Amino acid sequence: MSAPAKVRDPRNGLRMSATMATVFTILGHTVFGFEQSLAQVFVALATGYSSALGFEWIDARANGRAPGFAGGGVRKLVDFLLSAHMTSITLSFLLYVNRQLWIMAFAVALAIGSKYVLRVRQNGRLRHFMNPSNLALAVVLVAYQWTGVLPWGFTIEISGAWKWIVPLIIVMLGMRLNLLFTGRFPTIASWLVTFIALGAGRALVRHTPIAAELVPLTGVAMVLFTFYMITDPQTSPSRLPNQVLFGSAIAAAYSVLLLLHVQYMMFYSVTAIAALRGLGLYALSLRVQAAEQARAPVPAAAAPPPRAQGIVGDLSG
């Protein structure tokens, strides 16, 4: 009899992601030529850690439970902060806010706070459905339109073969992450196939070179988006048909926004599809609750208390 397959700890995937994002940020500010300031990194991390601890404490008090970082020592605290670390450091190198560091703090607090507000009950648990960092980017880019994302500024200081090697390394690490931990290869494949098909269709209809329609896929920002953002296991479906639908829907939304000449369509497309998915999950949750209430046994009516017999009653009997 063969030994049972070893179940991988999903926290290892988060540890791997957080480590890769940290190394990428360090290399970005020392080798690649990130244009964002180091101050953005420290503001983002400080806001992320404090927001995560504060929101978790408030939510735990409101729901009568122990905070997720309590009772396990330093290791449990570190594991709890990994998600906030990943969100914060991602926003620190994606979002450009010039000297307005308070906007970086706002974006990080919004991203982490959304996990406690935009939630829906699934399998008896409350889970957030909006990708935190993507939602924060979309809100900030709409509210403060002078901010921006520097998708081609990630590798401005490297040249030659490294222009290809760096994205290739990111792709390989992303494939390993999704193969071992997230199981979101169908999401990646459906996103890419639909993106390429729609790009070819636009090229045919608009008489433009197909290479021009597909060149965004070669950028570091799109590589990060493909392997690390849309595959977030907390905010993307896990079943195969739903993964295919989710990835294809993001590509379709991207194409519509592109035709409408909307900038930063990759972030808006995920926001729109995640919001629609959240509405669907909420409707499903209401149906499940209604079905459970309908199946619940109706309590039997309490028998009326015996009538007290007075003197007249006793005599008439």
C-alpha cells in the first residue's frame, strides 16, 4: 500500500511569496533601478503591520474570539504578519506617490482593511473576496489620478541579456509557487489563452500588428500580474471550471477597457471581476442560509397550561 501524499502547508506558499517579494524589492532599489523611494517601503511596512494587528484585534473583540496572532509565540505572530507584509511590500514597488507618503499609508490601510469589511461566508467561514493590493491600486489610481504605476521602470538599470533573464526567473519562481501551493495554473492558462485570442481578434479587426497587441505580456508588471496577483488563493476560485471562467473573464474585461482607452486596465479588470464574483458568492450564501432555515425543524407548540379549578368549578364537577 502506497504512502499517502504529503499535504503541503499553505503557509509555506505565503512564506515563499513574501520572501520573493522582499528580495525583489531589495534588488529593485539596489540593482534594477526602482524609481520609487525607499521611504515608500518603510511607510508601507509600518502601516501594514500596525493595520493588520489593529484590525485583527478589533475584529476579534467584536466576534468574541482570540486574535489570530495571539497564543503562539513569535512564530505565530510572524506567520500572521506575512499576508500584511506581502500586501505592503507589493504596493511599495507598484504604486508611485512621489513625496505624498500619506497616500501610500492610505493605500496599505485600505488594502488590509478591505479584508475585514468585504467578506462573504463560505463553508461556514468569513472570507474576503477582493484582492487587497489590487483594490487599493484601483481606488488610489481613480481618486488621485496624478499617481501611477511604473510597469516598465522595474528594470531600468539593467541591460543586455538580463532584460530577459530577470523576467524569466520571475516566471520560473511563479510557476513553482503555483504548481506547489496555489493550484491556480488553470487560472493562468485561461487568462493567457483568452488574452492572446482577444489580442489576435483586435489585430484582425483593427488591422494592427498582432505583436503590438501582445507586447504587454512581455513586461515585468504583466508577469507579476499573471503569476502573483490573479492567482491569490484567498480571492480566486479553486474549482477548475470556476478558475477557467475567472481567468477568461479578467482577460475579457481587460480587452473591453483597452478598447475604451482606459489606463491601468489590468488592475481595473481584476477589481471588476472580483466584485462580480463577490456578489455571486453573497447571493449563494443567502440561498444556503435560506435553505438551511427551511430544513430546520419547526419547534413544537407548547401545550397550554392546565386551567385552574376554582370553587365553582369544583362544585360543578
